[in-house]
Amino acid sequence: MSPTGIVVAGLRKRYGAAPALDGMSFSVRPGVVTGFVGPNGAGKSTTMRVILGLDAVEAGAALVDGRPYRSLRRPLNRVGSLLDAAAPHPGRSGRDHLLWLAHAQGLASRRVDQVIEQVGLAPAARRRGGAYSLGMRQRLGIAAALLGDPPILMLDEPFNGMDPDGIIWMRAFLRSLAAQGRAVLVSSHLMSEVQDVADHLVVAGRGRALADAAVDDLVAAVSEGRVTLRTTAAPHATAVLVRAGASVVAGGRDTVTVSGLPADRIAALLGAGAVPFSEVSAHRATLEDVYLELTREAVEYRAATSTEVRR
């Protein structure tokens, strides 16, 4: 398996006057699923294309096992990728598509049947590609990425087109690949797709990495100083706490998140104001909270929200 994984260092690239990559830097380690998330236009797909030598950059480097992709011997045995779940020839079966790829890579045909089983595509392997759904094309694309048994995998939006059962399967499958010691990079623009699979998170925004850290560390950092409050009188509680200098954000039913005041002070204020409450506790952020906090200033379009009240 790969001793070094992927290292991206200071990538810069422009499309005309617009910067696509503005110093993008992060790493992907073996044995870890790294989620690569960010809003549309954050530079995720461009970065993956640069890693694979498909796009050039004006500055920086992207290294696989310490070397540029183009300098690797038998690169498909080092890196497997899914950048676009394009359908095979509509008249060719999924299995024949993989056989063609295997032949082009000098791989034995028995490897085709192995990867078909790995991705759960056996029942549809001999079906013509023209009848494949997007979810089936995703599985076929992952099978193709696995043909060379590479220690590094890069998958761009692999959950697209997956039904709920497929999403559950995909999460377990990605975890199993990392458990084998592979370095796994999974790009997505939706936090819900990576929240149960990623050990490490790279959050991209406006062409650079806003964060490159373990999921637990990011959650702890965003949780710090926040308090969860459960109350049946949220508007009254919000008014009391905002007057005292807190920031209050509405959550689920009868739940708000409070920043700027410690839990004991919140309880005292609510008690003095005769505001009923059932819980005042340290807040644990979700990965969605982490994502929103880090990308707040990096999204291209942001609608106004009525759920946030600040002093």
C-alpha cells in the first residue's frame, strides 16, 4: 500500500481573470477516508484533475507517493479515480466495458469479475450499458477505479444517483477500503454524504483549503463556547438572552444554540425571567455546523435566513 498518499501544495490556477485555485494545500493519508467538501466552485474537481495530471497549474505541486502523477510507472496501479460516471457504450455490457479497460491496462480478465463482485454489480454485469441508471454507472466507475488494485482512490461525488440503500452501501464500502490501508479521497458538496464515513476533512472555499484536520478536532473547535438550550418558549428565551449580549440561533423544535454566555449564566437569566426550559448543556456541533461555519464567507450565493438572531 502507499507509504505517502497524496500531498497537494500551494496549487494556483486561473480561468481567465477568475482564480480556480488560490493556494490549495492539503494531504490524504493511507488508512483514512478524507472528505473533500465545499460549495460549488470551491475548486474540488479542478484539484482532483490536477492531481491526475489532467490540468496544469501556474504554481504549486500535486504529488502521489512523492511524485507527480505523470511520472508514475503504471499509474493506474497506484491511483484509481472516478471523476465522471459516464455510461459505457450503450450496446456494450458493463462487464465487457471493464474487460476492455482491463485489456488496455494489461490486467487479467479475472480481475474484472473480482471488482464486479466488490461493487455489487454482478446482477447487472451483462446488461447493456444503455440501460444503466446513474447509480449503476457510479458502481461501474468505482469498479473501473479498482481494476489495478490501487492503494489510492479518488472519487468525485460518488453518491450521485445512489438510492438510500446505495448510499448506506457506499459509506460502508469506503470505510472498508480505508481499513485495508488505502488512502481514500471523497469529494462532495453535501455534508450529509460524508458525515458517517470521513475520518478527516478538507473544507475548500474559493480555491483554497479552509481547513485540513481530523473530524473530531473540527467538531470540537466549532462546538467550543456554545450551549444547547431546550425551551418551549424560544422567542421569550431568545429575547432575554440577546438583551444580555448572547447570540442565539434557532435549531430543531424547541431547541436553540446560544453563544457568548456560559451555561450557568444562561440558566440564571432564564430563571430570573421566568422562562421555562428543560435543558442547558454544552453544545456538540454536527459536521453540517462545521461546514457552514467554515464556508460562511466562501459561498458564491447565500440567501438571507430568518433563523439567526444576533445582538
